[in-house]
Amino acid sequence: MALAQAEMTEAALRAAHPGLEIERRIITTTGDRRTDVPLAEVAAAEGHLDKGVFIKELEVALAAGEIDVAVHSLKDVPSELEKGFQLAAVLERAPVGDVLVTKKTGGLDGLGEGSVVATSSVRRRRMLLSGRDDLQVVDIRGNVPTRLRKLAEQADLDGLILAEAGLVRLGLLSEGLVTAGEVKLYAETLNTEWFFPAAGQGAVALEVREGEEAVVELCRAINHAATETVVTAERAFLVLLGAGCDTPAGVRCEIDGEVLRMWARVFEEEEDWAMESMAEGPVADPRAVAQALKANLRREQS
């Protein structure tokens, strides 16, 4: 996935800046390396105080001047960056939904009581159980093809939840099927009106050293303004919430002309209930809409 996103970024930069010399550096992050523990526990396992387990090593390389641009899945980037770094641009957002991948047809409704579904995301776990509390949810790690292979091969797994964006960018999703090599599975995109995406899901971000105006200018040439507006609002909401990229919170946005609308569901970490909110406001001020969304949070009706 990281390689596909890097290739997308390189292609966009070359199209915007013909003749630009680009060298790719592949850097393995803590989140990639530590697949032996649940994702929510990786930072603690490594003794990290921060939660940026998929970006830390890239930021070290940025700070050392070894690279000039770090390419990230935005949903993995902490809502507040370390001092000395900034997000210079975001690419056009891919589909924001989550996909339930199963061995049998029927999607979520086709899963019997007690069926086992795998995910590495606390948000996905809580969203799923809010709609189907009879299911069992287990942890899974590894890249997308690895997870799909585990689902296909392990008799005790009935389903798997993955980001729609990743499946699309890897060319694995088509007409309700997921195909990875010889593995063929069924796919249902979960309705974002109840299965809220993660903040920034589906967006690719370019991180640079703060104050590097020449590099920022190169990146801004491939920035997608509408995507930047909605992810700015979503990430601002997480900041106001005091949340990180592993907090069980979902948020979605839509732009309707000059109006930005936002919805959110935030789960209490140790409780079974959640808070919900909706807000709208001017597209030109996404942070104000995020503030209204936070102010409107209320415990959902049971």
C-alpha cells in the first residue's frame, strides 16, 4: 500500500513538474515491523510516548535531511504533528468507506450469529459491534494481501474489514469481489451513514520539514483543495476531542456548494455507549465547523 501511494505521488509530481528529479527511499516503520501485537498496543510495546507508529521513522529521516517529502496514509498521521514538521499537501481522496470481505455471499446480513470478523482497528471493532453485537471480533495484522490470504486460509475466520481506498488503489476490488492472486472473496462496502470512517481515511498526505518553502511549493502544485478542506475539518475535530489515530471515533464530511456538513460518532473507550453529533457551516472555515461538531456531541439515544 505504501509503495502504491509513493508511486501515485511520484507520478503527480512528475506531471506537475516535468524534469523534476525524484529518488524513492523505502523506510520500514514501527507499525510495519511490529505485527506481533495488536495495532493499538504497538506504541506501548516499543516504549513510544507518541502514537505515530506508521510515521516516526519517516520523520526521523526528514529531520536528518535524508528525505524531503514523506508520503503517508493520512488516517495514520497523529492529529497534531511534532514541532518541525508540516503537512504540505494532500492528494485527491479515494473512497472513504470500509469494506467487509467475506468467504460467502450476503455481506453483513449473511454472517451468522457468533461469526468471527478480523480487524486491527479499534474504531472498526466498535462500529461493527454497534450494529451486530452478536459477532466476535479478533485482531489481525499484516499488509492487505496477507490479511486476505489469512481470511481465505483460516477456517476460524468468517470476515475481514479493510479500507475501501486501499483495495481500490491496489486494484483488488471490482463489482463486489476482492481478488488477490488466486484468492477470490466477496466484498460489501459498509454504509458510511452508520459505519463512520476514520478521520482522513482514503487521503494521502505529504509531510515536509517546517519552513522548507521550496519543497512546500513543489507539493502544493499537486494539492487537492476539496480533500484538504474536509480532512482539515476532520483532523481539527480530533484535536478538539483530544483524540489520536487509534481513538474509537468516526467522522464523515460532505461538501454541498459552499456548505460543509459533518457527522461524528465517538465511542467511550471503557463503555458500551457512544456520542453522536452533526454540524454544518461555510466551506471556507472548516475548523469552525469542527468546533460546532464538537460542541454538538450528545450521547446517542438507545
